[in-house]
Amino acid sequence: METLLSIKPTSKISNSMSDIKSQEKLSKDDQIDSEIDKLIEWLKIMPHLPNINDREWLKNCYIGRKCRLERTKESLNGYFCCRATMNEFFGVRDPLGDDIQTAMRKTWFGFCNNLTDEGYQVLVVKNMTDVDVPGRYLDYWVKYYYMSMDLNFKTISVKGVIIIYDMSIANKNEILTQMTPTFLRNSLDASSYFPYKLIQVHFVNAPSYSTTIFNLLKTLVTKKIQSRIFMHQDPANLLKYIPKHCIPSDYGGEEKSIKELGEHNKQCVLAEKDLFLNGLFSLKADMEKKPVDTNSNEQSKMFGFDGNFKKLNID
């Protein structure tokens, strides 16, 4: 009898807590839906921005910007303006084009399936070969990177991204001649408007000559972002920062291998050719229609708010 009496109140409390959590979730979902409605209406009245009705994609943007409406607007504005002004990264986005095919043959971009407890996703990057490529390969690299990020971001809602960049196979000539201050600035500029929170960046197996590039990189970002950049000679150190179930098996983790993750992403990008050429990921801002504040600096005119590059925060 005592056992039965002790069970019944606990069961009622448990059911009550479940009901409360369900109501809180419904309330939060309703709030997010309301904010997405505001974003859709805002996009309609912005003369230079495309009208977007993809609610799931906008929801992912909103969550990626920590559910802050104004930050999401700022991010979307910069996101589409970057695509209109940085042709080297966001020109014709054809998965079958020579530039992207070259990048696919040379680099793996893989997204881990498991998320951290905080809702962060791990992206792992590694070259398959260090062969020389005619032209500016790093532009192809960044172009493929953002195509991969765009597609992944449309299919999953994450609160932040952790990047692992394995430099064990790297082309010294490309790094030292193509990774110029302008290249780094443009790359970081585009990244700062991508609708996610950059949690950490881990470089593993970095060659000694890359120190010069890292020192330059740190001069271009805030101290807050500097504190999120790590270099490891021993990839096993990743386990100190990232849960084991979110780390590829190459580094002693429980996820699939980098090759498996990279090949899967490659096939996903190839399968969505029309989305990149004629769909959502082909859309850009019409810079001729963009309102210009004559009192603002060059960057403000381009992306819509005051502040020099040094003040940009990728968070």
C-alpha cells in the first residue's frame, strides 16, 4: 500500500511537469513563428533584398543569430550583399563548374551528424592532396565552403559551429601567396554575416610556416574571436574541447571518418545543382536599389551599418 501511495503523487507530478514543458515549447514555437512573419514582411519592404518565403530557412537563420530579430536582419542584409559584391566567392555557383569540381577533387568538407549538448555542429576540413592548381585555388576553396555551409544550414538548425581544419596536407605556395590580407579580410567579412555563431576554430597538424598567416589573422579579428582560435600539434587534444561523439574517427572520436563525411557532403551539393543556380542560393542583393547613408563609411554603404572591419564580430 505504501508503495502504491508513493507512486501516484510522483506520477501526477511527472505528468504535470511534462504538460508544462509542452506548453512552454508551444509558446516558444509560436513566438518564433511570429518573428519569422516579421522577417518575411521586413524582406518585402527592403528594396534591394530578395523576397524569401522559406520559413524553415529563415527559422534556422533566426536561431543561428541567437533568436535576436535585429541581429538576424543585419545578418540577412550582409549575407545577400556579400553575395552581390564578392564575385570570387559567390559568382556562378555551379556544382559541375570547373572551380567547384576542382575544389571537390582536392578538399573534404564534412559535417558531423551528432551535435554537442549545446546544439553546436562540428565541421571538419581537410585537403586530399597538395597538388598545385592553376589560378587562385583558395577562391575555389572558399566558394565550395560557402556552398556547403549554405546547404547544410538549410537542412539542420544549429546554435553554433565548431570548425576543425586539418592542415596535414597543405600547399605551402597557395598559403603563402594567396592568403593575402585582402583575401583574409574578404573571407572573414563574408563569415561575419553568415547566420551562425562561430564557437571555436581548431587547426591541427599546422605546418611551421603557417605561423605568419595566423599572426596576420589575429590582427583582423576581435580579441573575442582570437580567444576561440586554437592550434594543436596533437589532434588528440581536440577531445579536451569537443565531445568524443562529435569528433571524426580519424582523431579518436565516435563520428564517421573525414572521408565519409566529406563524400556525403559532396554528393549532397551535387544533388542540389538547381538550388544553387536558380533557387534560394542563387539570390543576391540588388546593390543599385540599396539605400545609401551618405554619412556612413564605405562598409556601411555596402552592408548597411556603421563600423570598420576591425569591429566586426563573427559571433
